[in-house]
Amino acid sequence: MSIYNHLPVYKAAYDLMLGIFQFTKDFPREYKYTIGQDLKIETTQLIKRIFQANSDFRTRKQYIEHARAHIEVIRLYIRLLKDLKQINIRKFVFLSEKIESVSKQLAGWQQSCK
């Protein structure tokens, strides 16, 4: 089995997940158990897909596509939270940079599989 936790995309995704878990704990109740919970699930699924893509060469492309879908959902939720004024611009920029880093790495990984 491949070592997945040395992958740069895994590290970037883990940093994103850590950031999301840290900032959702302070959400108001109205958002903590809806958008906050969904964000946690999406980032956990993102990490899972990266692990699966690294583990199974035959279906790698499929898992990368799923991971890219998860990152787009995360991007949408973060933008929604900004528009709802639930996160400040500093947190929005921090998370957007993390999202962009993971997205670019996944796109590059997907290109290398072709």
C-alpha cells in the first residue's frame, strides 16, 4: 500500500480540514449543525478520496474526480458562509487559499493520470 500522508495534496487537504474543524466550532447554532456539519463531512470525504486515489491505481481517475467534486462543494459552502456574514474576510481568504491549493493539485494529479 502506498504512503498517502506524504502526498502534498493530502497535506494540503488535511490543513484545510483542520482549518474548517477549528472555525466551525464557533458557529452559531443555526449554522453549526447544518452548513458546519456538511463542511466537516465534505472535507472528511475529500481526505478519504485522496487516500483511495493513492491506494488503487485502477480507479485512481474516478477517485480524483470525486475529490474534485468535494472541493467544489466546499468552495460553495465557504462562499455561502461569507455571503451570510458568518466568517470574516480573513478566514475566507485563508480557507480560499487552502481550497485553491488542493484544487490545483488535484487538477494536476488528474492530468498526470491521462
